[in-house]
Amino acid sequence: MRSKKRKQYSASFKSKVALAALKGDQTTSEIAARFQIHLTMASAWKRELLENASDLFEGNKKSGKQSDEHSTDELYREIGRLTVERDFLSRKLDQLSRQQRLAMIEHGHPQISLVRQCELLSVYYISRAQCQEDLDLMYLIDKQHLNTPYYGSRKMRVHLERQGYRINRKRVQRLMRTIGIQAVYPRPRTSIPGDGHKIYPYLLNGLKIDRPNQVWATDISYIPLAKGFMYLVAIIDWYSRKVLSWRVSNTLDTNFCIDALEEALQRYGAPEIFNTDQGAQFTSEAFTDVLKEHGIQISMDGKGCYHDNIFVERLWRSVKHECVYLTAFENGQHLKQALHRYFRHYNQTRYHQTLDYQTPDEVYYKQPVTLAA
């Protein structure tokens, strides 16, 4: 049996997709449907663009420029010829019915993918990208996880079945991995950091936290949208509960976490200790190097220890019940606008029982905050 040849994408096409993902206004599902690719490609090309962006500014790319001019002219002539021929065939295709054009599609063609054949024959093609049922299930899993963080994939499957969904455990596990959650209970250490990722000890046991900027903490949470989902990272001051900075991303990468960290450091100075979980984004050298450069002690939660980063977990509960679950966000821009309003409310006007009914800003700045009219 002849194997199917993998579709090749041009560098310009990849860069167009990567830039759309980098903009962050659309989910990876929307980008995948827009460009008719698999959603993992959008994430991978965005990551590749970020990793190689510095190469564009090295200034040593001019060698061989003149020698390529002749080849470039030849390519432009070839493109012009193919454009004329394509327009000629397109006019002929318009005379055929949709059924006749569908009959011309060759499944398993070794060089032209099914998607490309549909484009050439002007037959509308819908990419699966990510089915709506998956998005509905992830929403339900995320919501239940806030109420029962100790539910693993087995209990979560039973919960979903009782909601009327026929689903197996493997699918539940896949969806839980996608949104970055797992049951929180003591377990053997079965997860190993990536290459070069060091795990640091937990420094907060028995520590008296009694002032702002003594300890900061961070975490990432899944945020459902009408057509996909985003990831939210936030950095808080442990003592005052103040949200110091936050970022939203359509991919689960390190860069948006570093952006949030650098903003918090620029606006509020450096804490004594920075606490995270053992996620790959926070154990990466790119992230920990920023902390080391500022002389910050690094603390990491125990694996699966929910209470080690309890105040960030409480923040997620508040954000989701008081903001996210009340609105069907259309896109990333809509989400960012709502989060900007919510975190301003959370810091300045939301009274916290654990802070003796003061706001995080009042505790952080140690004085009542006067709001602008």
C-alpha cells in the first residue's frame, strides 16, 4: 500500500499562521479552522517563531544576495505563468457542477492533500480543528475541578457520564491534560522535568509571611471561550493577595509567563521568594534565570500538593465564578478587556474576609486607597 505523503507548507504560510497565533486575539482552534491546519501546528509554529526571532537581528544575512537575484527573477516568471494557467482552469471549473467537481477529488493522492484539492476545485472544506463537544467537556471538567480538585480521571468520567455524556477515561485524561489540570492528592513522583529543568525545594513550610513583597506566587489556569480556550497566568503577592500582573495566551508556552514576571518586577521591584508549581513553564531555565538575575529565592510546590499554592488556587476560583463563567467570551480581545476590569475590581474594591475586609491594594500599600473619579 502506498503511504500518504505529508503535506508541505511554505515558510511564508507558517509565518502568517505564527503571527496570527502570536497576536493572541484568537484561540488555536479558530486559527486552525481559519488556515485549515491542525491546531498543534499553530502552537508549534508560534513557538518556533518565538525561539528564532532573535536570528532576524544578527545582521549577517546579506551574503549571496546578488547571486540570488537571477533565481528570484526566474521564480517570479514561473509564478506569473502558473497564475495565468490557474485562472484559465478556474474559469473552466465554474462551468462544472459541485457534484462533478467533487467526483474529481482523489483520496490518498501522494502529492496533493485533500484540503488542497478542495481549494483547487473550489469545493468548501471544513477542518475539524476541535469539536464543540470537546470544548463543552473541558468547560464542565474545569468547573467541576474547582469544586472537587481531588477528582482524577476516573471520578471525572463518572461525573460527566451523569451529566449525560458517553465518554471513556482516555478521552477524559486527554482533555484534562489539554487544560492543564490534575487531581491534587499525595502520589509517587512519576513526573520528571524536561531536560535541563531543575526542581527547587519548597521554602514556605513554617515561614511567617508578614509583609508585602516577601513572597510572590504564580500559576496558570484554563479559560473557556465560545470558540476554544485560552490560558491565563497571574502573579500575586502572597501577603496582600494583590494581583501584580497577568497575561493571556492561546498556547501553553513559557514566553507569556516571562512577560508577566518581567512586568511585575518592573512595577513592584523584586520579592524575597518566588513560589511556583513544577510546571515546565516555571522550571525552564528561561524563567528561573530571570528570578536568579534579580537575586530571588526560588520555591516550588510539592508534586500534586494543592495547599502549597493555595492563594493562587483561591484566585482562580474567584476569577472563574465572578467573571469567566458569567460571560461567553467571543475572542481573546473580549476576554482581556473583561479580565482587565475584573482584576482592577479585585485589587481595589473587592473586600477579602481573610484580610479583615480590606482590599488587596489597602493591605499592599498599608493605607486606604483613594479611587479616581
